[in-house]
Amino acid sequence: MISINISDLIWTIINFLLFCFLLNHFLFKPVLRFMDDRQARVDAKLSEKREAEALAEENDARIESEKEKSRDEAKRILSKADSDSAEQHAALMLQAREDAAQDRKDAEADLEARREKTAETLSEATPELADLLARHLLGEE
């Protein structure tokens, strides 16, 4: 038959409870505290990472927006430059045509003045030339 010694049983229970208390105090609580601290650090790092990712996404969106604005501004400037260039070209061509027309009118006026002067000189010199020609033909020189 099995005999149970009460004093051994009491000491075993006391030893077991003391062992549980010591394990709890020196092993389980420090390990749990270490695990909780580690989990808090990991959670903090994850939170920092999420914030950094959100900030990076926000910066990327802002940069992309600024790039788009810059592209639009560049297109607007190029379009305006093309428009201004075309306007200047048209204005220069019109001015060149007007200058050419004025130069032609001036040349025609100068030519007409010379023609009139030549005709006037010729009409003034015609009697004298006719006289010289008649003398030459008649041999009176």
C-alpha cells in the first residue's frame, strides 16, 4: 500500500510554492518585462516607419505636383514664345514688304525724276544739237 507522509507532502507543497514564487519573481516577470519592452520598441519602430513612409509619399506627391506645374509652365512659356515668334515674324515680314514697297515707290519716283530731267535736258539741247548736225552735214565747221 502506498503510504503518504504528511510532513513530506507539506514540505513538497511549500517547496513547490517557493519554487513557483522564485520562478515568477526572478524569471517570468523579467522575461515578460523584457518581452513587453521589446514589443514596445518594435511597435515604436513600426510607427516611425509608417510615419516616414507617409511623409515620403506626401513628399513624392508634392514633388510630382511641382513637376507637373513646372511642365505646364514650360509648355505655356514655349507656346507663348512660339506665338510671340510668329507674331514678330509676321510683323517683320509686313515691315519688310512695306519697306520694299516704299523703296520701289522711291525708286520709281527717282527714275521718273531722272527721265523728266533727261527729257528736259534733251529738249533744251535739241535745237543746239540740230544746229550742230546741220553744220556738220553741210560741212560748215
